[in-house]
Amino acid sequence: MKILIVGTGYVGTTTGLIFCEMGHQVTGLDLDETKIKALEAGKLHFYEPGLEDLLIKHIAAKNISFTKKTKKAVKENDVIFICVGTPQGTDGSADLTFVKNVAESIGKNMDNYKVIVTKSTVPVGTAELVTKWISESQKDKIPFDVVSNPEFLREGSAVLDALNPDRIVIGTTSEKARGIMRDLYKDFHCPIVETNPRASEMIKYAANSFLALKISYINELARLCNRLQINVNDVSKAIGLDHRIGPHFLNAGLGYGGSCFPKDVSALIQIARQIGRPMSILESAAKVNKEQTDYFIEKIKQALGGNLQSKTIAVLGVAFKANTDDTREAPSLVIIKQLLEEKVNLRVHDPIVKLASGQFPTVAETVTGADAVVLCTDWDDYKTLDWASLKPLMNQSYIFDGRNMIDKSLVESLGFNYLGVANH
Ligand code: UGA
């Protein structure tokens, strides 16, 4: 099948390349010329393990090409995936400006039947809006169908997730479009949930919000465990062994970040408020998430004698989680901002994220002279640091582990003062 992917970010680029793996012919469309130039040269404009290899492979095999030319791209392809961003608007709801622009350009340029698929995370009712926007932009009434087909891949493991999804959701009222979508996904070995577009759109918000709830639940429980001197990791492990609860997304930390959970929880909160049926459980989850960095800063302050002014603090990890260079809504940024407000002498390290200085200092350089290390991102590199050789470089030996990821007894045996998130 000839597939057009509109928007070449994480979701669009990964989706396109996975379809290449499945034997389809793909065109990636983006209005940003620098992104197109980079992709054509086999270079990703973001960091995602394994994805660049697929890009190089499918460029060489001529399975994928990239363009800026909307008109030609729309005419030449049968199935069009909308993978553009749906950023958070000022009131917390999803901003559909990019989706609308794409829908209108499809309407203007199509000259035969198309299936238009929304992969971007969009509010309930967007498929109906996309249908309206396309119809209103058409010169002649050419038939088309709109399908909601949300994406569930995670940054940092996008290729594996997209190749091995837990389920595929196809939301459409058109038998013809459903048949085309089934065909498109015929080589995937997972359950396919067929439903209408509104339910499909809700499924995506419901899934992300549920995972965010799980994280806020364990984070709030961690604060309670902290007071009660209980190790929250033991609690997570034991409750996660109950198959009805499951072990995933129960790691206490600094709160969820990234381009999805904070935005999608806000959007669902907004949807619920707008129809007069507020979801208090989600509002609480968002509040708990926001408070989690305050809780951690407080912990740091208390341990260091209440005043952080002029203390040298080394923050390890800026990315919102491991294996990505994405810093959107990263808890580290909140921690950094608060530390700067406390007038600390700040040092920052990340293995991948490019710092404002343009430099990539080593961990040893970053911790030299530091009173404390604050671990913000769960990079594997940090799990295996040689703390024995770092300790003599530091001024004082505090470790604040915002991810409960290093061996507490090991660093304590080396003489460090270690504090995690209720990691007693
Ligand atoms: C999330 C979902 O997991 C994907 O299924 C979804 O497709 C994607 O959003 C999206 O909507 O596009 P992502 O934001 O890439 O994926 O990252 P996650 O691995 O889900 O992590 C989200 C945040 O939760 C991170 O800040 C992570 O550190 C935090 N987290 C995760 C915890 O604090 N504790 C955990 O136990 C798990």
C-alpha cells in the first residue's frame, strides 16, 4: 500500500518505518525543510535507539522518501496518517491547529478516494471534525473515510513498541476503511480492537491517564512510606506481583514527565470539565505529580541543613526518562529551576541531552567539588557509576536518588549519605 505520513516526529517517523518493515511504500511529509533534509540524508532530528538504522535501511531500499510538497504527496498516496503534534493549549485542552491545517490541505489536494487516519492523540470528536474540515475544503465531492488509530509507542523504545504492540485500535464507521486498515496491519500478531472513532480516541486518553494514575498512586504512597520509614520499593514489588495490579509503572520517582502524560491527563481533565462531569481522580493525579518535585527538593533541603545557598549541587540526568533526548516536561527541569532559585552553584550532566553550554562534561567533572549529587533520570549509565572513585572528588558526599535506581547499601558502605524516594 502507498502510505503518506504527515509529521515526521517520533510517532510519524517510527510509524512510517515500521510500515516499511511490513512491506509498504511510505512517503514522509513535513513542512520543516531542515527535518526533511536530515531524514533524506539518513539522519534523525531526535534521539531514538535503533530508529536511524531502520531509516538508513529503508532509504537504501527505496521504501521511504521524504517531501515538503503536500499536493503531490496527497495525490499519490491511498492512506494518509496524520501524525502532527497536538500541543497543550493555554486552558489545558489539546490544540488541534496542526491537525486542522493537515485536514484542510488533504481536502484541497485529494482527487480520489482516501483513508485519512489520525494517529496523533486527539480529543473525542476529532474524527468528526477532521471529516468536516476535509469536506469543507474540497472543491469537488470526492469520497473519503476517517479512521482513528491511536499510537501506543513509548519514546526510548519506539521501534520495539511499534513492532510488537499489545493491541491495535481501529476506530471507524466505514466498512471499506476498516477492511483497508485490517489489511495494513495484517502482519501484526496482536489483538485488534475495532470500534467507532469516539471510543478509539477515548481509549488513548484512558490508557495514558491510567498509567499516569498508577505513577501518582505510588508516588503519593511513597510520601506516606517516607513518614512511616517503609521502603516503597518493597511495597511496589509485592503489590505488582498481584497479576490484577501488574508490576509496570509502579516505580516511585520524581513524577511523570514527557510530551504525553502531562498533556493527555490535562486534556482529559478538560474534556471532563467541559461536559460538566469532572474527573476528580485525574485532577488529584495531576496535583500529586506536580507536588512530587517539591517533596524531593524539601528532602534535599532538610538533609543539607535547610539552606542550599552556595552549595554545589550536581544534577545527573536532564531527559524526562532514559534513552531519549527529550526534555519536555522533564522533572529535572523543575528541580533545576528550584535549585537555581535557592541560589545553588549548579552543575548538570546528561549522556545525550545537549546542554546550553554545548558541552558534554563527564560525570567525574560534574561531581567534582559538589556537596551533593541529585539523580533525576534513570539512565543505565548512572546505575553503574563507580561511586568509590567519585567520592574523593566531592566536597560532601550526599546522594539524592530521585529514581531509586542505585544500590543504597553499596553507596552507604562507601560512606555516602544516601536518600531516595522512600527507599528506606
Ligand atoms: C507514554 C506511554 O507509555 C505510551 O504508551 C504512549 O504511546 C506515549 O506516552 C504517547 O502518548 O505518545 P512516553 O511518554 O514515551 O510514553 O514514556 P513512558 O515510558 O510512558 O514514561 C512517562 C513518564 O512516566 C516518564 O517521565 C517516566 O519516567 C515516568 N514513569 C514511568 C515513572 O515515573 N514511573 C514508572 O514506573 C514509569
